[in-house]
Amino acid sequence: MDNQDVSPALSAGMNGNAAPRPGWFKRLVAQEDLNFLLTNRVPRIALTRLMGRLSRIDSPLLTRLSIAVWQMFTSLDLSEAKHREFRSLRDCFTRELKPGSRVFDARPGVLASPSDGIVGATGVVEQGQVYQAKGFPYSTAELFGPTQDASAFEGGRFVTLRLTSAMYHRFHAPADGTVDHVTYLSGDTWNVNPVALKRVERLFCRNERAVVRMTLASGHAIALVPVAAILVASIRLHFLDVLLHIGRKGANEMPCSAPHAKGQEMGWFEHGSTIIVFVPQGFELAEGIAPGVQIPAGQALLKRID
């Protein structure tokens, strides 16, 4: 191997010219390696199915103990929950909130965030490509699947929203409109945290996902793509009265005509995952939307400029 085959930093290190990495950098890399190992180099689908069964065990005592352990490792806050007693972990994961806990931006030209989430990659769809992380592009055609045409979003924008395990897991209509079609694509259950997004190419295209096509009252076509992940390969869509999960192999086509008002609940994840929002040309990011920012469902996410 010669120096042109390695990165400049590594090349400099081989020549003895690079400064040693600081201790904090080495610790960070070690933590990322461990995180990736523990959450991805495991039998992901088997663990996900096991977690699905465990989360449905009807035992208030076991549930209380599990939630107590959960709160030791996450920022789980149940103060907004409509009910504080849960019979299973699934009940806690999919909890409703007290009325008024999420207020949706009512301005007609605004697309509200469909869920709580941390803003991930954002940008413009260029030549059918978007990014899950810096240097990791993926194709909208592959994400949407072989039966769907993603060309309506060429030149438009996308926003990635990541839901952590402790967040509110229900998602809502970002604007008034009608859901026209849903495509469910079975797949893997890679973790979708930032560590994995920087290491696994085309991760969102590999995982289980649903492509929800919607026509807004304004006539614009948008798409919401809920992507499942390890321990959470189940997506409930109320308007189809169906639970989508890894047992449904292949591309499942579900045409429909389901009117929604802005803020109306559309469904839920059964743990935590990601929603990618696609809009056509004529939209821009709302004020304050940037990678790393945590936002609640209902906050302005995108706004129409045409």
C-alpha cells in the first residue's frame, strides 16, 4: 500500500509528521466502536422480534420495573403522558399525550413537523440523491422502492427526523391533505443512530420502511418515509388499520384515499426510529431548523415560498 491509497491524516502518521490524537478523540472513537458493535453486530431481526414479544407482555409490575431501568439510561419523561400507568412496555412506547401538549403551527403555507425528533441531514434532492450523513449518499429511487416514482421531488427538499427511544412516538399529518398511497418495504433493522449513519452505506434503503404519499390541500405532493430500526420494526398506520412489520415480505402496495387535517394522528412507531420528509420545489426550511436541533411535533418544519 502506498500513500496515495490512504487519507492525508493517516499518510502523515505513517511518515511520522502527524500530531498524536488527543485522548478525548481516542475515547470518542472507542465509544463509537462499542456502540456500533453492541447495536449492529448482533442478530438484529431476531432481537427485534424478541423485543416485540417482550414489549407486549401484560404485567404492570414488570412494566414499572422496566420503565425504572429505562429511565436510568435515557431522558424518558412521562410528565406529558395522558395516562401514567402502563400495562406493558408497548403501552409506554406508544403513549398518548395530554391534550394541548403539542400545538401545530396553523399557518396555511407551513408544513409542521409530523413528530418529535432531532433534525438530522437536510438538503436538496439533486440527481435523485440525498444524504444520510456527510459522505453517505443514497438514491431516492431505491428508498421509495421499485414501484414508486420519486421524480416529483427532484430539486425539492428533504428533512430527516430521528426519534430516540425516550421520545413521544406518534406521528401526525404535517398539513391538510389526503394520503393517496402507501408502499411498505420489508428490510433489515439496522440502528439509525448517528454512529451507524456514518458507517453503513444506504442504511435507510436497507431498513424496513413505509413510503406514505400525500397530496396537500394546496395541490403539492409530499412524502413521509417512516423508517424502522433495531427493536422497532413495527409501524402502525391508523388510516389503513394495519400494523406493518417485518413479517410482510416484499413491496406491499396499499392505495387509499384518506383525508387528514393538519395535526391529525397518522400512526406510531413501537419504540423509536426515523421519519424522512420530502417536498417538491417551492419549499424552504423553516426558521431554526438545522441538524442537531431537537423539535416537537407541530413546530414549523418547512414553509412554502411559491
